[in-house]
Amino acid sequence: MKNRILASIIPPSALILSTPAFAAIEPAGIDAGAVSIVPMVTVQTGYDDNFFSTSANEQDETITVLSPSVQLIAEDGLNAYRLAYQINHGIHQNSSADNYTDHALSADAHLEFSQRSILDLKAAYNKGHEARGTGLSATGGIATSIDAPLKYDTQILSFNYVYGAQDATGRLQFYGEHLDREYQNFRSITEGRDDTEVTLGAVFYYQVMPKTSLLFEARNKDIDYDVDPANSLDSSTWKYLVGATWEGTAKTTGTIKLGITEKDFDSASRKDFTGGSWEAAIRWAPRTYSVVDISTSRNAAEANGNGDFIDTKSYNINWNHAWTDIVSTDAGIGIINETYEGAADGREDDTTTLNLGLNYDMRRWLTFALNYQYSDTDSNLANTDYSKNIVMLTVNASL
């Protein structure tokens, strides 16, 4: 029975860059009575020619990340439980001040009360960081004004409940997440960014064909910042979406949602927003060994210190092709348009990212991946344009 759970385990994500796909490791567990222990380790090393993502005075960096992890998995009939812990330790050759050690602890449970009633629960505690030039330090030259990464802690509780059998005419899904974020250093910059985010949503699926369902979804995200000035960024965002989801139809599987977003600020000094919204993810598999993934979305993302929020539109396509049983490649392109609504400078950024990857499954328990990523950001705000090249070698190992 444990093999069913172990087969679904994905190697912990310790990536410095976001690779399109990962070599297919198949970890084995150590049986310890009712529990399986699954240790794994990921090692990455690579080169970034513009580490701080700046438009001038670019600084390159060689980076190594060590990521050991362990998972404890137990099963009781159709129910499954997992406790996972991972460390990500980043080492920088030229700037030891940017070294970091992140910790991620999580526990989750999969509970099947019946064929029609399934509940997933998760709790997580993370001690993470934002590399200089990303997150809050991506705006206003903060990356070069601070001398270390921004550190933060997050606590997350989430649930997902589905009522209705998979082949039923109607199904209901309820989900939610409570996230609490607190920055730990450079408090003059970060104090106003500590926040609590509560997301609640519901989806109704109506089956119109054996593998195709229409869906109707409502979702709310409420954000409260711990520091509440007169021009507070506290807000409530509603999404109302309709769409369809299908599986294995004409070699495609996917979900498409269209609707509207309403973002209401607590502060009267900030302008509320109502606009179109969409989320789509489609997988086309013309061959069993060749897969194309296409995704796009529009979201009202939180501002990082400039404006009220960021109207974000993203478009991605990635092709994974297995040339042999042990060698595969990835090729992908992503485009993001970000409009800083309410920003006095009228900032708008366009970012294009290209990815190329080569994966080598040397053994069931040992894989290698070589990835190249090029990204270019074009902005109408002075001294904000930048481009960078990243090359990364990744090794995954397990028992």
C-alpha cells in the first residue's frame, strides 16, 4: 500500500531558478513498522551573471544550494499521513553575506471518509528568505542598500474538501488557507509588510460528459497588514469564475476559468478595482513521450512598495520531450505583464523568460538536470530594466 503514496512523492523544491520540469526520481522508503522513512538530497550549483537583478553595475555570482530532506509516511486503509522536513542551505562564492539557511516543516493528512467524502489537511512552518533584488528589495534600488537577504517566517494552515463521487453528476469542493507572514530583519523596510492572508473558496462541478465537467467558482482572499496606516493596503478580493475541466479528451487535459475580480480596499484613499480575470492550464500530449503544457492567468497581486496592487497577466508554454527512457529535454517561454495600479510613476513592466533543460535519469534513485534560463525585464521606469542569464546543474539522490 505504501508504494501508492511513495510513487506520488515529488522531490523537494530547492531550486534557485524555476525549471520547467524535473528529472523523474523514484525514491524508495525505509520501512519502520507502520511508517516509511524517505530521505532525499538535492544539490545545485550554478552561475548567475546579474545576481541582484540590476540595470547597471551588474554583479555575477556562483551559487551552491544543499537541500537534504526527510519524509515520514504512514497509511491506514485509504487514509494517508505525511510529516516532511527540509533544509535549503545556500552558499555564495563572492558574497558570503547572501548565504542563507531556510527551513520547511509540514504535516499533511489525506482522509477518505467514503467514496463521496474526501478531506485533505495541511500545516506548514517555513523560515525563508528573499534574495536581494527580489520581493520587497526588487523596487527602488533596495537590493544594493541592504547588505543581506530579507528573512521571513510563515505559518500556513489549509484544507480541501470534496463531496461527491468522481463520476457523480454534481460535486462540491470547499478549500481554504490561513497564512501568517512576519519578516525578521531590516525592520525599517519590512515592518509594514507583515500580514495575514485568509483565502476561502467553493467550486461546483457539473458533469456534462464522462470526463468533462462545467465548473462554477467563488473565491475570497482577505489581506490584513499588521501595521495599519491611514493609507492601508488592507483589502478583500473576490473572484467569480465559470469554466470547464476535462481529462484525457483528444489527447488533452485541462481547466479553463473565466470571470471577474473585485478588489476592495479598506482605505478610501485607494481606488477599488473591478476587471476581467482568467485562469487556464492545458496539457497536450501528442505522444506518450512528448508533452506540451500551456498556462495563463490574470491576478491582482499585492504591491511590493509601489502603488495599490499589481495587475499581473502571465502566459507560459513548456515542451517536455523524452528522447529515450533516461534522457529528456525541456524548452519553455514565459511572458509576464505587470501594471502597477495606483503608482504615481505609472510603472509597467514586461518580463520575458526563456528556459532550456536537459534531464538525465541515471538510476531510479539518481538524476541529473542541466538548465539554462534567460530573463529580460523591460520597464517604463528608469533604472528598472535588467536582463540575466542563469546556468544551473542539479543532482537529485535518494535511496
